[in-house]
Amino acid sequence: MSTSKMAAGCERVDSSHSMDKSITLPPDEIFRNLENAKRFAIDIGGSLTKLAYYSTVQHKVAKVRSFDHTAKETEGDPLYEISMQEEVSARLHFIKFENAYIETCLDFIKDHLVNTDTKVIKATGGGAHKFKDLIEKKLKLRVDKEDEMTCLIKGCNFVLRNITHEAFVYVKHADSEFRFQNTHPDIFPYLLINIGSGVSIFKVESEDTFERVGGSSIGGGTFWGLGALLTKTKRFDELLQLASKGQHTNVDMLVKDIYGGSYGSLGLTGDLIASSFGKSATPDKEFSKEDMAKSLLHMISNDIGQLACLYARLHNLTRVYFGGFFIRGHPVTMHTITYSINFFTKGEVQALFLRHEGYLGTIGAFLKGAEEDNPNQYSWGENYAGSSGLMSTSPDLNPMQRARSGTFDMLEMDRLERQLVNLPLLQDPSSYIPDTVDLSEDALAREYWLYCFEEALDGVVKRAVASQPDLPEAAERAEKFRHKYQHKLQTLRHQPFAYGSLTVRSLLDTREHCLNEFNFPDPYSKIKQGENDMALKYFQKAVKSLEELSWEQRQFALVRGLLAGNVFDWGAKAVSDVLESDPEFGFEHAKLQLEGMPLLERPWLVDAYDQWLERLKGPPHKCALFFVDNSGIDIILGVFPFVRELLCRGTEVVLASNSSPALNDVTNSELQILTERIAAMDLVIQSAVKEDRLTLVQSGSSSPCLDLSRLDKVLAGVVRERHVDLVIIEGMGRAIHTNYYAILSCESLKMAVIKNSWLADRLGGKLFSVVFKYEVPPGHKTTTLDHVPVTPS
């Protein structure tokens, strides 16, 4: 089938609705990588079809390889070479569309499915039987039906484990409708309330252990059926639209209607519903469709809420998730369920909803079909470039969005190379929040940062093209990147909750995903290469000058040097503008920019240096874990001299760097080469590497920020084995935008230069202010001097 025919099929709109066609996605963005699809699963409900498939994705990666430096070098020889190589990775695709398009979509899949050896499609949902013959005829695949509830729970476990900010609390009329929850490290046990035609209540205790503990025949079908009888409205979404405009107090009898006010001795307020539809028996009085629909919605939601509350208490569970056709992201149902749960539990239990609730069945069916590949042994991450995100649920903002006519909703997840786990040193992983500011709830901050990322886009496009000078089509790909990222920023301006909590980290990650989508894996590769080569020439001179200082002078010079090195950040506009205009801007220039000039003139904006100095007068730490930041001057002239001093004190050091490129941050493969080169010119580093006192480990991250709840499992193992008792986090992205308030169970240093004037002003400083936080957790016994003061977080 032709692309134009597919596009026409996708734009079919119900005659009773109007819809902005601009939100209809072209087919090449809907069924992406279909030619390499390996496995399929489908979940067909009463009105929506959810399709899943696994594909392999070929994309470019930037690889670095060290040159042989045994021969005599000539001036200008680079330290390493950069090459672009093709790599294949795994991706999961989930697509949701109306059943009206199922035949058109199956035709499109059939015409584009070329490289699959799949013989079976896993199916679940009530419509799987109805469409079985059509699917087998179109795709030539055998339909293998899976149990609906098993699939639902498998899918729920998967999204809770792999998607950050999957669960949310709905708060009507708040600045942000959604309050996203951090996923607990152990997602079990929980209660799942599935509201379809009826209600099923599941207690889920582990990946494979769950039971249906209760239910009710009064559910979504009851609302739809009674609503149709009362209002003559046959469409479920239209019934909810009526309810959103109604006033239930015109139909329901309240406590105050009976007693003239509240019933204080029983703790019942006057506005509480005493009898649903209690006023409808009034003779000769007409009731509007809207009011009757609202009363009916309250009646059923309150019944479900009380039922959920009783089962939560019976099984001593506080995590209660709601899903099913009745929910489907509708604001009015989420609000009434939330109100009911809050009332019956007195706020002790929150009603939790899921961002990808509509995909649970198809995800579970896919996992059943892929059990031989054991997908749960991997970590997966949401790909923002290929996912449409959560739509607004406000009927006032977009009344027809609930109908979803003519739209396709998508979720893509990439299999990560490394399994991700919590940093073992988080004091309370369940309460850890990586991000310092939630832009979803701060309108001024949101508008500022969205503007910043839009303004920076020209520079990112320019560097992306410059990173691939030998590829003539790079300019065209860069423009496609620009268009896609601009579209994402526009979406986030109107729907800041689309991918969970909106933060500086998520904006940066979305940009990296879009760059990778158009094969720009490392736009800063050549910049990093040049800066690394240049900085290495000054390493020995920097070390020699430090050794000439007294011990106390040296400690301050090391900190100041590390901070000066951190100024060299191409992700900060104030710095990139200087670096673009003045290539000679160097280490000494950076030192002069700091508020700490001259040498001992302080205090800094956040200044715990005196406490750190006192700590250094005590016994050495056992092992320090150092999350490093930028390439070039930062890592070579800032971090390595600091690390060298720790090693000389008898402290082992673990350097954790990004697994994949992001901005000009040093990657693990680059750091391996730099360390080898520095070891060749410095005996302290050389012996530490040989004796395994200096270890390099991948963080598992590909972001300029740092989420301590999603780190490489190998790194977590090293932290335990080495008994790390000091964590050092460097840089604005890792120590300010994220982890500023992170509480660890050991001593920590958080160091950064604030290279953004707006952020500096927010924190009470100015551009290039210094943050130096030394923290010891309350009650923590350190191997330090007794009088070392503790800095509050």
C-alpha cells in the first residue's frame, strides 16, 4: 500500500467530531523500523488496538581508538582517532490506535514486513477473538491468545521497573495536573484496581506471583449502561464530557439537605453525599443530562474507591494503582477516584495512575512471547524521540483530545547495554529525587529553560554538522533534528507533563535522543579531542606547580583548579560563547573568573571548604567515588591533580564517567585513553593504576546530568566491594541540576561553578558563583577528627 493511502487512512475523522489534523503523524513515524521487526503482540479492546513489536535499529556510534605512541611523536599528533561505526541495538515499539484503523494498519504492516522470520503473534484483550481471522489473513501469522489479566500485570511490572515517572497522582486545578512519583526500588507488593466493564482487584507480590483478591460487577460498564439509559448518550467519551459539565448536587442528596448542615458527632460534613440520586424522586422536576451523568460518575467512583480502600487495608498495602477502560487518562474519572480514596483512607493511601496504562496488556503479551529472550534481564529506557508522550487530560484545554480520533499514540523503549540499579550509598532510595527543580510546577523556570534550549538549537545544529565533515548529507539530517527537537519543545511548552516531570535533565536527555535519532552520536567529539590534546601538554607543569606549595595552600589550589577546570562546559551558553569567540581562553583565565579570586578571598556562594580542610587533617578515606564531568581542562588539569592528591593520602579512587557521549562530557572510552597517557608521564597515577587503587568504571549514563537510581550494576558492585566512604560529584548538571539535595549514607563533596546567570540568581549568587558542599550525614561515624563540623543539606 502506498504511503499516501496510509496517510489518508490515518486521517479518517468521525463525522461527529472535528480534530486538528496536525497532530496526525505520518506513517514513517508511526510504524518505525518495521522492516526489522522480529516479534509481534496485539491487545484489542472494545475501541482501541495496541500493537507491540521488537525491532533491531542500526545507528551510528562514535568510537575512539588510541594511536600507538611508542614511536616518536611529531607536534600536533592527536592522542586518539575518532571513527563513526554502525551498531545494532534493540528497541520495543508500542502503537495505540482506534479499532476503525485496524485493517488499514495491518495492510501497511504486511507491505513493509520484509526481514522477519516470526510465525506467531501473541494476542490479548476482548477483541482478539473478533479480529483473529483478519489478523491471520493479513499478516500470515498464527494468533496465539494469552490470558488478559496475566498480561496486564506483567505489563504493569515492566513499566514500573523501567520507566521513571511512570506513576502519578492526579491533582485537579493545580498548576500541574500530574504529580509524578519516584518509583520505589522494590515495586512489590502493590494493589492493582482494573476497572473495565466490572472491577477486578489484584494483589501483586512478585514478578510471577499475584492473585485476584476481589472485585465488583459495578464498574465502567455500569456507568456506560446506566448513563446511556439516563441520557440517551451512547458514546462513553461523550458521557464523560457530559459528566465534566454537570453539577451532582442538583441530583444527589447531601448531608446538609437532611440535617440542615454537618452531622458533627459522626464527623460528616454538610457537603458529603448522603444519597446518590436522592433528589431525583422529587415530583415534577426535570434533571439535566449533565447533572445525571455527574451523579452517576460520583456514585460508581465512590463505590470503587471504598472497595479499593477496604482491600488496601485488608492486605496492608499503600501502593494502589488504577487502570482499565474506565480510567484511560480521563480527568473527571481520575479526580473522582482520587477524591474517594482520599476520603475513605483519610489521606493515608494515594490513588496512583499510570502514564502508559493503555499499553499494559500489549506489553505483557509481548513479554510472554519473548520469554526465551528473557527481556527482564535487561534495563530499558523510554526513547523520547520516538514517543508521543502523555496528552493533556483537561477538557477545557482541548475538548476533543479525549476522543483521540485520527491520532496514533506511540511509546518506544530502547534496550540499554547495561543493567541499571540504585547507588548503594543513597540513604533512602525510596525518597531520592534526582532533580533540583520540577519545571512542571514552576512556570517561570519552565519558560526560561525552554527559551534557553530553543536559543541554543542553532549552535547544536552547527556543531552536529561540523562533527561529520565528510558526510554531505549531514546538513540535511541536522535540519531534521532541528525540526524534531523544536516540535518536542513546543509540545513540552503546552504539555510539560508529557514525559513525566519536566526538568533540565529531561530537556537535555530529549535533545540527546533526537540527536541520536538522526545519527549524530557525538557532536562534540572533535572539540573534545582538541581540548584533551591541549590540556595534556600542561599536566606535568600543573602538578609541579602544585608540589611547590605548602600542604594547606595545595589543598585550596587543588579545589580552585578543579572548579576552574569545570568552567570549560560547552553545555553552558555563557561559556560556549566565550570559547567560540576566544579559542585561547585557558586555565588561568578560568581561575580569574571565579569569585574566589585572589587565592584566599572567600566565602563562596555555598562554602564548606573549611570543614573539608579540617577533614583532610584526619585519617584518609578508604575509597572515593568520583563522578566526573567535562573533557579537556576539566578532567586533565582539574580532576586528575585532585585525584592524585587523594591517592597520595592513601585513598583508593573510582572514576565514574558516562557510558555514551553527552555534550563535551568525557566518556569512559576516552577516559581510558587519557588515564593511560597521564600514567605514562606521572608515577603516582601509574602505580595507582598498576596496583588497582585507581579504577575506571562506566556510570551507565549518557546524560549531562546524573540519576543515582539508574547506575551501572557493575559500578554498584565496585562501590560495595571497595567500601566507598566518600562520593564526589562535580559539575552543574550532576551537582546542581541534579543531586543538589541528594542525601547519601557517607561523606560527600558536591562541587560546581554556576555558569548560568538565571540559575545563579535563583540560588542567590551571580554568574560563575561557586558551590562547594561538603556533607556528612547526621549520626554518621566518620574516621575523621572529632571536631569536624557537619554541613546541613
